[in-house]
Amino acid sequence: MSTQFSTIQSTFAAGEVDPLMWARSDAKSYLGACAAALNVLPVNQGGLVRRPGTYHVGTLNANSRIFGFNFADDQRFIFAIYAAGIQVYTSAGVLVTTLTSITYSGGPATFAASTTQLREMQITAAGDSIFLTHNTWRPMLVRRDFAGAWELVLPVLMTDTDAAYLIRPWHKFADAEVTLVPDKLVTGATLTSSADHFVAGHASTRLQYRGVTLTITSVTDAKHVVVSSTVPLPHDETGVLDWAATTAYVVNNIVRTAAGHLYICTVAGTTGAVAPTGTGTGIVDGTVTWNYRALNPTTSWAEPAWSDLRGYPRTAVYHEQRLWFAGTTELPNGLWASRVGDYFNFSVGTGLDDEAIGIVLVTDRIPHIRHLHSARYLEVFTSIGEWFVPSSESVPITPGNVAVKRQTPYGCSAYAPPCHLDGASLFADRTGRAVREYKLDGTSSAAVAYSAESVSLLAPHLIREPVAMDVQYGTPERPEQLAFIVNSNGSMAVFHSIRSEKVAAWYRWTTPNGLWRDVACAGDDTFLVVERDGIWYLELLAASQDELCLDCAETVSLSGSSYPGFAHLAGEVVSVTSPGWSLGLYTVSGFGVITLDDGLEFDEITAGYDYGTQIKTLPAIFEQRAGPIGSRVKRIVHAMLRIQDTASISVGPYPLIPRTTTDDFSVAPEPVTGAYRIYQGGYDRLGQVTITQESPLPMSVLALELKVAF
């Protein structure tokens, strides 16, 4: 006679776990976890529901990146950035404009980005402006003009104008002891370096020499460049006079000639009509005798920190009334902040509290800054670890107190930007196999410390080199806060966190005939980029499963049995629904028309891909006096499902069909709520139950009770 026992799974709040966890019945999460949680969403109370479907919004250019922008509750936009421009959509999916040219003082330029640049590009927003940054191009600004029209501009800060170099940061890329000395103090001077430094790319760039900005007109060799200047070059001599004809000078007077050379008087007298020349001694000028005065070399020189030669910042963020940039090609550990409230001025001035900041992160290895994130503190994510810039309400960040503190050693992904979720900053680490939360542990200024524990520890199989990440903090239809992580292989993992309840769960989303490529949230809306058969689509996640249960879907309202309006699905076999009904599979004509079977007429149909759901329990575990029965042969006698507002659900091969012969089959069936028993058969050693759906209709699972025989 067999022995029977009952087990109940009253929550699915631990989500899907890695197959390596299937034997860990000792783990606290085991009783709330699943072997599979496919295309479902958690509810805060512990159950699972079918995930919402997606609406077809439009066709994008290949390799498009999207970004959600919230200007106000009623002004939300999605930017789709592609190789030749930027498409601006409203949150309703209406295309507002396409930007293809960059406006700046030097004239319009055409926007162009490679596939690699699009993937690596970072986007930062504040107010009504969005920065696009990449190491190989000048940071560009997408903004609205006074009339509300969108434009793509190059800020003055990033141009090659004289005004730009007054507000741009500088850096000495040569060793500190390397000097420069000019052969004269006027335009056309040749500067000589004490060490090899210059390359052909220096031509036409700027140079700051003793605080004066010069233009390098040509590069002679690695040690010599010719410069131009609108003002005399500075020097370190004091009391220098301009040479003048028929003028009296005394011993030790130093003069500067119009040719830009210095001479010191050794014999007093009156000058003649022609200024001294040459580089020797004892030069007679009227009754004056001069010696040539060689210019002193100086270590006080620098180049623009950002340039075509040295690269541009790869990331930016607004924090504490400053605009921060970081990580150029030649200075990957560089960090710069604008003046307070003056976001496009990076002049360090004299180091006053509100002036700009420029520092370099220094450690045993060069940290490549990959992301900046504004939270309670400025968080700095690099290739080798995580840092932060301390500050407080009473002591803001200033040039005099700025410091960057290293905290954890994991390193950050170069692609997916960190996101704020549930009191922490979620980020993909450099391995591409873990998602961590960068969380503040201390609260007092004397004990501020961060940790970066893995939140994907139980589900590493769902993390595969994240390339995009965004967070939905809840909507009126679903209050759960979710993080969407898009992987490089086109898969997507969804993370649900409730820190106060110790909930940290993962769910796997797929879409038929498609690969997820990007995600962006704008207010209550979540947009997705999906590649289907080589075509890239912009799709909008529906508010709930009650609204939509199909992907890449379109709804057409039209009386009759033939429905046009599905051109994007032409030639595809799709699922068709009407409110409350699943009408089965239909092939869309080449003209985008769906024709229902004879006798079927509805005022509205929705067509798209049925993405299917699966909830699979972990192996049934039960302790008895003789020991656990986890590996013993067993049979699921029956499963008791507790469901709510469910229109389609199956346990194993057995669908739940709650309708009876007395029902009116001319109207759509009502979703059911309650506890339903489904019998199963067959023995195995795992004792797992798989829940699926036959039709793309709503499903909500609250609990599952199993009767197991062994």
C-alpha cells in the first residue's frame, strides 16, 4: 500500500531558480521557488499572473537603441536612436519627429553612428535635455527649443571656438616633469618639448601654455610644434619692457622685440632705429649693448582633456547641481564636474567652492569609468570596482574636498547602465553573469560604506551579458516594481524586489519568433525593441494581462469577418482573440488582412503572437522519520489549484475546463476564481508539476497543493 503526503506551495515569490538549486531543499527560498517561471509576472502577495502582451508601435531601423524621457507626467517620450538619426515618439507611440542633423556654431553636420557606437553609447537626461555620450564623438544634446520643437545640437562647450576652450577642462597628458619652451613670444613660435610627445593628430588642436590658449598649426616632429596665438606668449620674466627706437635703457633692463625675442641690457645708452636680432651677446643697438635672453622652459602646459585626439567622455550624469562627465579614451579614469548651476562651464578657475572640478581616480590598476549614477551619493562604476563621492547636506562637493572612495571590487558591465531599485543601485558586473545591488550600509559620515551583493545568486542562468536595463516602479494596474534586463543573446530576465519582505525573484520572458534587443521605461509605460526575422520593431508593454495577452499585437474594431490593419504580420500565422474569446490560429494575408472562419463575426479582434506561459514546480520534497523522499519514485495523485480570474490553464496535459453543459456558449466564458482539483498519473523521481495554457487568455495562480504517493 502506498504512502501519501500533501505539500502546498502558497507563494511563488522566489521566482525561477537555476537548475543547480533543484536539490537545495534546505534553502529558505525552496518552498517559494519554481523550476520555471516563463512569461509570468509576480504579484506582491505571492502569486503569479500571465505577463502582459505587447502592442506593435512601429518598425525601427536595425540596431536602434531606445531611451525613455519624462519631462512631466503628461509629457513622456521615447527616443529611438539609429545609425543615421533619432526618432522621437510620444508615450502613446506616435512618431513626433526624426532628427538627422546636428546644429552647432560651425554649421549643421549629419548624425552618424556605427553599430558599435550605438551599443556603447550612453544617454543622460535632466530637465528638458538629453546628452548622448561616447568616447569617439563630442557629447551631443537633444533638447526642445523655445517653440517646443526637438533639436539635436552640439553645445558651445564641445565646439572648436575660442569661447569653448575658456570653459573646457584641460589636462597634461605628458609626465609632470616634461617642459615646453618657445623660440619666440609671438604667433608662429616653435615650441620644443623636453621629451617626445607630439603626434600628427596634434595638428589643429589647442594647447594651453602658461595659462594662454594656443593653436598648434603644424607638427614638426615628436618634440617640436608650431603654434599660432592672438596674444603674445607669456613668460616668467618680470619687468619686461617693449623695445622702442631712440629710447634710453639701463643695465639689466629686459626688452621684448616685435619679433618676440627677449634681450637684457649690459651697457646703458640710447637705442637706434632697428631692434636687436640674433641670439648672441654684445649686440650693439645705438649706444646700448644687449645680450640675447633665452626663454625659460616651463612645466605649466596642458592639452584639452576632451578632443578628437584624446577622446570624449563616455558617460555623464547630473548630481548636486553639477553636470559630471567621466572616462575618455586617453583618460579613462578622469572625472569632471561643471560649476554649480552652470552646467556647461568646466573651467576650474581658482578652485572656489562653486567652480569646476577635475580629478583622476588613482589605484593599483587604472579603473576605466563606465557609468556614473546619481543616488544619495555620486556613484562611480568602473571596470575594476565600484566607488562613490562622499558629500552631505552641510558639506557639498567642492574642488577643495572632493574625494572618490573605492568600495567593492567587482567591476561593472560596459553596456547596461545601473538603475535605482528598492533602495539600491542595480548593476550588471563585469563578468556578464551576475547582477548586483550597490547598497549603502552606513548612515553616518564616519561609517559610510557600500556593499555589492549578487541578487542573481539563485538564478545566474538567466543572466547572459546584459546590454540594457531599466526599471518600472509600478503602475496603476500593477504596483510591483520590476527591473527588465535584456541580454546580448536576445533573452530577457525580469527582477522583482521587495526588500522589506526579503523578496528577490527572477522571471524569464521570451517572445515568439523574436529576440529582445532593448528596453526603456517612461512613466507608467515600458517600451521594448524586438528583432523578428531581421526586422526591428518598437513594441509597448500592455498595462496588464486583462488588456492584452499577445505580442506584437494590433487591435482592429470593425464589424464583419474580414479585418485589415495587420500589415506588419503579413504572411505570419498568428493567434486571434476577441474580448473573452480565443479564436485560434489564422494566417495573415499578404495585404495584412485576417479573415475569420465562416459564421464568426466580432466587432473587435486582436491578433499577435501567443508567447505561452509555463510554471514548473521544483521537485517535491517531504521529510519522514526514515528520511527525505526527494529521490524516491513517486506519483502526483492530484493537484489542487487556487486561481483567480483565470480563463485558460492546464496542469500537465490536462486543461481545466470549468464550463458546464448548462452554460450559454454564445457568450464569452467568464474567468473563474476558486480551488480546482486536477488528477494526474505516472511515476517518476522528481514529482514536478507543470502549469501551462492552451489559449492566450488571463491566468492568475495563487497557490498549488499537491497530493503525492510513493
